[in-house]
Amino acid sequence: MSKIPSIIPISDLRQDASAVVREVASTGEPYVITQRGRATAVLVSIEAFEKTETENTLLRLLARGQREIEAGQGHRLASVLAEADALLGADA
């Protein structure tokens, strides 16, 4: 069972935005912001945002790789590893 998110009306957020931001930053838990009784936005910590962006980027890359494999455009593991070794060797 998933945890119920914290929900705050935008009028309450306006009154004490600083405290809400501190809470989000300290707990890492998001706040759902409502306007006229409907969810309109989510306030998350910068760490949670960056993690989500990184995960989304990785998922997009994996999906693109899967499409390339299905289209017969994949690369052999040995050539990929050799290219990675060459790139890593250039930085060392």
C-alpha cells in the first residue's frame, strides 16, 4: 500500500510557504498543492527532482536502446565495451 501524500491548498501555502518548503526539504516527501479542490501541482525537494530527472533520462535511453535492438540497429557488446574502455582510458 502506498503512502498518502501530503496535500495543501494553495491558500494555505501562500500563508506559510517557508514552513512548507522547509518540511519538503527536510523530509523529502512531496506536497500536492490544490486549487479549487483539485490537485494542480506538486512541490518536491531538489534532491527528489534531480533523482527523478536522472531516472527518467535513463529510462528514455533504455527505451531508445530497446527500439534500436528491435529495429536491428543494436551494437555488439564487445564493441560497446571496447568503446567504453577507450573513453575511460582517455580520461584517466
